[in-house]
Amino acid sequence: MKNSQLYKGSLNTIIMKLLEEQGRMYGYEITQKVKEITKGELNITEGALYPALHKLEADGLLDVEVEKVDNRLRKYYKLTEKGTTENVNRLAELEEFIKNIQTIVNPKLSY
Amino acid sequence: MKLTAENIQFIDSYLKNSNVIYYDIRMEMLDHVATAVEQKMEAENIDFYEAFKSYMVVNKREILKGNKLWPGFSKDILLNFLKFLLQPIMILIGVSIYVFYKNVEVANYFSESFTFKDFLFVILISLAIFKIVYFRVVLKQRFYMIEKIFGLLNVFYYLQMFFLNQRNNETPSVFTITMFSYLLIAYLIYFTKQVYKFNTYKKQFV
């Protein structure tokens, strides 16, 4: 997807949804997972991903675990309890948004 | 294909030379680059240097976007601190400070040459000195996670210049001194909480 502006507002929700499914993930893994799921259509850049992760962490929605992996340290992120609750709200919000956009873009398909 | 300790060291030095000064930020970038380079080596069957070079040519700009050169002023921290100030227990402390100043004339405990205003200023400066000692002597490595909190001190400094100007001889109002005492006390509690959190976080880096 060329126009990255379109997914920017949903980036936090995408990250949280992935973490809910996978348990815990590190930065590079998240970018690859998104690429894999969307068959290369959606490419989350490093410059957008890490600030988003750090903000979610500062807000207390994510927790961090650091582990030594292959001669280096790896920072894993996982949802906190607050994050899990927030994830439900944000997903509902995003679904609602998608539905609304669909109504606008393709009125015939909507109900 | 896994990278060797020398390869990792190479990437680390490269990032250091690219001005990634904070250890926590560099560590995360290092893992990102290392994982990407490993995958590239495997997918294209090339050696480390070749993979590293071709990866960085394309991605360096994007990777270094996450770098921070100085803690500066962080909007997130300020909002977080404001939220902290609004917690019921903190408001209770604020009200108690107000009641205290309303009933006790603190200026009586200070002389003309060293006023209560000076006292608040000294506390602010002491906190700034403590910050330098803590970072340079105790921690040795620089961590963005903890340094960004100190951006709050800059905000207090400017507020102090505005409300408690040393050139102004008027005695500050009860409301003003309550506000400053409240901010400083809240900051100390907030900072202690953050350092405690940071210490558990730092232990994982060893």
C-alpha cells in the first residue's frame, strides 16, 4: 500500500491486536508479521513502529521483557492488563470505523 | 545464519558512530538491524558485510529516525505527569500544602537575604545537579527512558522564572508557593516511582 497515511491512525490498534494473538513480540517480528499477513501490501516502517511501541509502553498498555538472544539483547513487548482491556475498545472502534468507511466508499454493499 | 559476537560489535560501533547515544535505543536498533541482516544473508546467500552494507543503504534513514539526541521536552511525559498530578491522593497532598501555607507564615522562617523563593530555587538547582551526578557517575550508560523525565525540570525552571522571579521583591502569593511546592513534591514522588520502575527494567540489560 503506497499511501501510508491511511493506516497511520490504526497502527497502535494493529500492534495491540498482534500482541494479543501472539503473546509477545519484538519490533522486527511485528514488521515481518504484518507484511506476511497482508502479503506485502502493508509495510510498517521502523520510523513509525518504534515510536508507537514506546508510546504504548509509556502509557502503561505494554510491558517489556529483555532477553539475550544470539549475542545480543532483544526487547519483547506484551500487553499489560490495562492494554488487554484497551485493546477490546480500540478494536471495536476500528471495526466501527471500517464499517463507516465502507458505507461511504461503497454504499451499495453496506447495510 | 546467526551473527557472531564480532558482527554484533561491528553494528554496535556503527550505530554509536551514527550518534545513537542512548543505550536502550541503540540496543533495540541493533537487534532490528542484526535480525534483518541475518535474514538477508540467508535469503541472498551473501556474507555479513555485503548484507549489512546493502541493508543500510536502503534502510539507514528509516532506522535512525528512532534516534534521540537529547531528552529535551517530551509531550508524552508532560501529559503523563499531569495525569499523575490529578490523582486523588496527589490532589489531597496539594490541598494539604495549601492549608499549611495558609496557616503558617513560612516567610518568618527565612531571612531577607535568603527568602523562601531562594529556597525553592535551591531545591530546583539541587535536583538538576543530582540529575547530572546520577547520569554521569552512577549510571555510566545513558538511558533515554529515564533521561526524558528530566525534561520536566526545564518546564519548572521556566515557570519559576515567570512566577518567582528573583528580581521581583514582592512576596509570592500563597497560591504561587503552593503551586511550586506541590510541583516539586509531586515531581520527587513521580521521579522515585520512575526510577524504581527503571531499575527493574535496567536489571534485564545485564
